Amino acid sequence: NGNATPITRFVDVEGMFSQMMRMAEKLGKIGFLVRLVGKMKSEKSKKKSVQKSFEKYFGKYIYEDKLPKGLNITELLENVFSEHSKESLGEFTWKTMMVGGMHFQDSYNYDIERVKRCVIHYATPDGRIIPFCAYNGGPTYRNEIEKKYSVPLDEWRKTHESSS
């Protein structure tokens, strides 16, 4: 209908996350879906197995009759979990919108508990994922990353002018 609809109107988010926590605790804390998917053979069987597992463990938390028109959240999430690709994640983010609040921290108000709950992250060129809440304060990741990966403007221009 063109209006934003909160996910909590058609997904029992709290119930789904409680289920995920129970599964994670049972299967060794982290990466339970990754390990589950990793054991499956072909891409086709992997997708089918993820669909079955997703429906079995999480289907009851999605209210299909309340979904906004044209949004198949089950399929979007299944694709993210089975394909592990930028494309599937891109499709999910194209059809949904996350609204998150961030607390800017510096060395004077650094709060490790807030960092543990941070939902916005930076991916660095060396493969690390750093919470936004920690990027500017505490161990100063911003300075380290900028120093390691920055390129002088003249050098950048030379590189990019020749390729255009």
C-alpha cells in the first residue's frame, strides 16, 4: 500500500530471536545456521534443506496473512541463509528498511556494554567487522584503518583518471 509497516506487525521478532538463542545455546553458541547449511551438499539440496529447516524452526513466527502485499519475508530470509550472497542480502535490504539508532562514543564516554549491543557495523578491507559504537572511541579503530588503507589524493586521482 506504499506505507512503511513495522516488521513486528507480521513477524514475532521476540519469539524468533528466543528460538534462535535456544538453538544457538543447544548447538554451541555461534554459527548454528552456518554449520547447519555448511553440512549440506549441493546448492539445490542446500536451499531445500534451509527452506525445510527455516519453516520448521521459524515459520510459526511469521504471520503470512499479515504480510504487506508483494513481500515474501520467508523467501527473503531463506535466500539470505541458504545463499550467503551479496545478491540475496541486497534483495532483502532493497525490500526492507532497518531503522537503527547509534550512540556516538569517544574516549570520554566509551561504554563497553553499549558496544556489545551495537547493531551497526563497519567491514574493513582486511576482513574485520567493527561495531560502529567502537569505531571512534576506546581502541581507536578509525585512526588505524585510515592510516593503513588511505591513499594520497594525487595517487587516487591518477589511478581513477586512467580507468575512466
